[in-house]
Amino acid sequence: MESLWERPARVARPFRAATGGAGQANGEGNGAMVSMSNIWDQTVEVLRGRSGILTRIAIPAIFVPAVVRDGWTAFSAPASTPPQASFGTVGSVLGFVAALLMIWGQLAVTAVASDPAVTQREAAALASRRYAPALGVYVVAGLVLILLALPIVIALAGSGIDLTAMASGVAPTIAPPRIGFVAIYSLVLVVALILIAVRLFLLTPVIVNERAGLRAFARSWSLTGGNAWRILGIYILFTLVWIVVQGAATFVVGSIARLLIGPDAPQLVAFIVALIGAIATTAYSVVLAVFAAQLYAAVSGRRAADVFA
């Protein structure tokens, strides 16, 4: 039987909430508990049915920027140093531009995954319309992250260490009291950031589907309320799979490349390894975005016709 997501995009169709019940049809979206296995089944259906349009968006908007960024990192490095050591100003600019393009790509992928009727052109237009609010939300999130990390920087600077030398890989000497504070604060901060990231897991779908700006923080927090631990488990699972796949792929490809190319072209080997890493990262980003869109559909109860009207 033909899947809803495999039909040609002609008319808007309602979301199919994977809740296992009828409680989310009212569109209130209070974060009711959902079945993650059903969400995953719907994610697979979307990936199969809309693989073409997702690929056409992900390659130029996520994969290519990552390749250009990592290619510069690899080929601009002296042969005697690791590629990461010479990222430099140009590399930083490329990294920044790549991040901007990837944000747009995530918005477009989310639009495609949110409605089986949306076309590539419509997804691109929607991503462009939502880009400024999304950028504002991510900038605010970044500023908050910087503020939360400031106590660590202040503690390290107050201990008299050279932060520039530390960034270059020189091991600093820190007084024991400072070490204790930095270690404890860092641990608490990491745990807190993980939990906050889980509650903000639906940030992008909310921005895309509800025309939300800063309100997206509160909305995502509300929608994930009943499923935070489930989301954390899924996020950890996805990340572990991505790390294993990327690590195995880069190790195998890197080993083969070194054997075939030899020791005289470490930059080329580094670029080939980065290329494989970019493929894995692109796939991970798309799968996670599609999953988030399906989870949003389930917990919000919103219909595609309402979202894209």
C-alpha cells in the first residue's frame, strides 16, 4: 500500500500523530506522553517517502558547507601539524558561514518532514521566512551559554594562567581550589545543559510550524514535559550510533587512504576522512530533524493545514 509520504505533493494533508491515542487531536499540545517506537516508525516512513527532496536539500545546505569548511581546515594546514591547528581566520569565517547555511538547511528539512504535501520550493521559501526568527533564537541561546560558561573563564583567568597558551595545547598550572571549582561547576553545567537541550529538542519544529520567535523556548519546554526522559534516551541512542558509525567509517576509510596515498599527502588523507565525517554528520542531522518533526506532530496535535496555511 502506498505510503502517505510517498504520494506526490498536491494538497495539504493532516498530521498523523503517533500517540497511540486520541488525546492530542485538540491541538493544545501539553506534552502528553507518546510512543517513541511509533515516532520512529513514522520517521522511517518520512525518510523513505521523501528521501529525494530531503537529499536535494541536505546536500547543498548541510553537506557541502561542511565539506568546504573541513576542506579548508585540511588543506590550509602545514604538513607537519594536525589540520585543526591552522583553522585560522579564513577557517573561522568559513565555519561561521557553514553554520548559517546549516541552520537554513535544518529549517527546510523540518518543513519537508512536517507536511507530506510541501514541495522543495515551498520548504525553501518557508525556511527563508523562518530564518530570521530562528537565528535570533539561536543567538540568544548562544549568549546564555556564554554567560553560563563565564564563571569557568573567570576562575581560570583569576588563577593567572595564559588562556591563549592553553588554547594552543599548553597544559596550565592551576591552584587546587580553582581546580575544584572548575571541575564541579563544569560537571554541573554539562548535566544542566544536557537536560535543557532535551527540553528544547522541539525548538526548530516550533519555530518552523508556529511562526514563533523567542516564544519557542517556552513552547518547546511545554511540549517536551511528559517525554523528557524518553527524548533523552533517544538522543543518547542516536548520538552513540552516530559516533560509532562515524568513528568506524573514518577509521576504515582513513586507513585505506593512508595505504593508497602514502605518508606524503597527509592533508589529502585528512580531507578524505573529513568527507566521510561530513556524510555521517549530514545523515545524523537529517534523521534527527525528521524525528523531531514527527515528535512535534504527535505532542502538539497540530494539523499540516493549520501549520502551513
